[in-house]
Amino acid sequence: MMMGPMATTTGEYRAASTTLQVCTSKHDATHTGDGTTLTPKQEVSVHDVTQAVRDAVIASGVRDGSCHLLAKHTTVGLTLNESEARLERDYEKWLLGLAPNEPNRYEHNDLDKRPERPSDLEAIQRNWVNKGLGTVEEFMALEPINAHAHLLTSLLGSSLSIPVIDGELAIGQWQSVLMVELDGPRNRTLACSIHGIGD
């Protein structure tokens, strides 16, 4: 195994955080002040967010460090792979083949049996009722039938950590940062945190 030369970096430590907002309806990317607004086209869809992440790295002023991304949802995945239209459609077919959207197949979708444990009820109260969003009954009435999307997110993962070298994402020639919508279309948020040495 060969290793490239190690660079010694000097400069000022920098840290920056932002969010990338992800909206619904179409596949086009629109740049906004805090990142990029994207629009998932269907229930399962793949979106290239590389440019939005690159823009965040540039804005941070970090030359050498790391960029951390987190999908702040339980039904969105993140991955590094090629951004190519036919491969994106293959992703969509493959993922739904692994965990089909068949409501009667999954226990999570039995809404009349939920919440089952005291901790399930406590989570609804903490994340919904205590925030003034409504009652437990109102939450359950709005709860989607989406167990397959939760399972697929567990396979894909919901975070990425990418090195930043010389002010650029250190990804391969054909690699792109892909957000995989698994329960769309919906509004989504990706948290982006960049740390390292700047000029």
C-alpha cells in the first residue's frame, strides 16, 4: 500500500454550521441563503446535494478538516455514490424491492396498536404534545404508514463524514453526496457542520 505525502497544515481553527433545506414536488435544485432547496419527485427518490455541501465548505473558510452531514429525519438516507439518472432509478427500484411499501407487512404500521410502551407515549408527548403541536390522538391521526422507509434509512444510514482537503470535499471523481428520500415528497433538513483549519 502506498501513502501520499502528509501535509502539515497551519492556520486558524474554524468551525461553521448550517442547514440545507429540502422541500417537495420536483427534482430541481434551487440555491437559497442557507443552502439548497431540493424537491423530491416521488416517495423514493435520489437527490444530488454535492454542490450545496461544496458551497457550505467554501463559505466556512475551512481549508483542511472535515464536513459532517446529518439527515434530521428517520426516513431519509445519505450516501456517497455516482449521480447518474439511470442509477438513481435503479436505487429507487432496489430499495423498494428490499422493503416494499406494503402497509400490512410491518407492525409499525398498525396505528391502532400504538403507542404500545410507556416510552412510546413519552416520546410523542415530548416531541409533539409538549411543543404545542396537538394531542396524542391528533399525532396518531397524522402518523404516516411508513415502516418500510424507517427500515431503509437504517440500511443507508443518516449521516456522512467527508474529509476537506485544500478547501474541497475529498471525494472521488465519480462520487456525489446523495440524499435519498424514502417517504416523500416532504420537507427535509440536512444539518451540515464543517471543522478544521482555515487561512
